Amino acid sequence: MSLSLNLFTGIAVVAGAFFFLAGTVGLLRFPDSLTRLHALTKADNLGLGLVVIGLLAQVDSVATGLKLICIWLLVLLSGATVSQLIARTLRRKSATP
């Protein structure tokens, strides 16, 4: 059982790292700020979710698992809030002559 959990954790963490890398490539390659923001937030949210799911298989208590889930939810909430603020600021800048 331990080998299968370790394998699942490894696959999930590597997949999460791949999405982090894809978001970074999108940040560097896309032409404007809104598409960069979209690529970065989507890929980072999915990447962090996969990393957390992979780590949940390794926790030894329910409290530790709940802490991981709370951290994930906090990062999702803060990422969505910050991306909305950045997008709103960019939209206001482009609307004014």
C-alpha cells in the first residue's frame, strides 16, 4: 500500500509542477497582461491543487489534511482577489485616454 501511495504522490506532485511550469511559460510568452494573468492564475490553481492532493495521501492525521485544504482554499481566494484587482486596474488604465 505504501508503494502505491508514494507513486500517487509522486505523479500528482510532478503533474502539479508541470502546471506551475506551464503557467510560468504563459506568463513569459503571452503578449498582453490580461492573457498573462489568465494563464498564470489558471495553471497555478490547478498546479497547487494537484500538489495538495498528492500530499493528502501522505498525511498521518485528519487535522494535517484539513490544514492543507485550508491553505489551498486560502491561496485560491487570494489569487482570485488579486487577479480581479489587477484586471480591474488594467481595464481602467486602458479606458482612460
